[in-house]
Amino acid sequence: MMQRGLIARGLGASAAKPLVFLLALLPFFWLIGAAVTEQLGPNPAEALVRSSGDWTLRALCVVLAVTPLRVSLGLPALARLRRMLGLFVFFYAALHFLAYAWLDQGLEAADIAIDVAKRPFILVGFAALLLLLALAATSWNRAVRWLGAARWQALHRSVYAVAGLAILHFFWMRAAKRRFAEVVVYAALLGLLLAWRAWRRWRSRPRLA
């Protein structure tokens, strides 16, 4: 109980959000530093695209873990970090797409459109990015008032669809090289986080007498 109280006070401190913000930016700084110092290996463009995609998945796992941790550990202060962490999912997804569009397609809009339509795994990833864009654009309090609470909640439940599309994108990308170990790990983790939500909703249903 004492440790939980210390954690709760730390999460509620004014410095908690800036600290989490800086921690969430560390992968970005690492990627930029590795690119500048030529530490991304023999194919830096591919490494940057892949690494930014990996960090998008990790950020998605983190943001989906906030509610289970908040409820299971009794840490309501975690909720104040969820919006910021969700925006970081979009940030790394946008970075992933920008790296692909710039380093792989030379920012040629026509070539990007053809490639998205031609390759299913890119189409799926692009669909996930568009959903994340909608979530990021409506993450502000004013958007809740504008849409109404019920419609806002329905829209933001599409993060579950993002999780499915992200895993499918990752699976198809790795299928060419038959490397599925990481896919299984991420799929299992996201599956557990979504299963927890389904179980909690099932438990909260009114029971017939």
C-alpha cells in the first residue's frame, strides 16, 4: 500500500507529465542521433522505416495498457497521461509513414498512391494511420463537446481497429522473410489488452434476475 501511495503521488505530481513527455521522445532522439552518426547499418533508410514502425507498435501497447493498469493497480492518476501517450502513437506512426514516403518514395505523391494501392500491407498501415489521425484530431476537450460524449467514445474505440490493422501490417511485412517471432509477441500482448477490455465489459453487463 505504501508503494502504491508513492507511485500515485508521483503520477499526480506536476513534473510527471513533462517527464513522461521527455521519456516518450527518447526513441525519436535515438533515431535521429543514429541517423546522423550513421549507426543504422548498411541500409539506413530501411532501418529508419522499420524502427519507427516498431516504436509505433510499442507506443500503442503502452497506451492500451494504461486503463488495465489504472484499474488493476488502483492508480487513477494514470488517466491523465493517456491522451498524451495516445498522441505519441500518432506521432511515431506519422514518423513511420514520413520515413517511408521520403526515403522509399522520394515524397512523390503519385508514386506513394500507386504503392499504397498496389501493396496490401502498406494499404492496411495507411488505413491505421488515417484512423490515428482522426483520433489525434479529436483528442481535445472541445472535440468531445462538439461530437457529443457518446459519438466521441464510439470514434475513439476505433483504436481497437488500429491495433488489429497494425498487427496485420506487421505480419504481412514480416511474411516475406518468414520472421514471425516479434509478430507473435505483439499480437499476444495486444490480444491480452483487448481481451481484458472485453472481459470487463462482459462483467459490467446487467444480469437478469
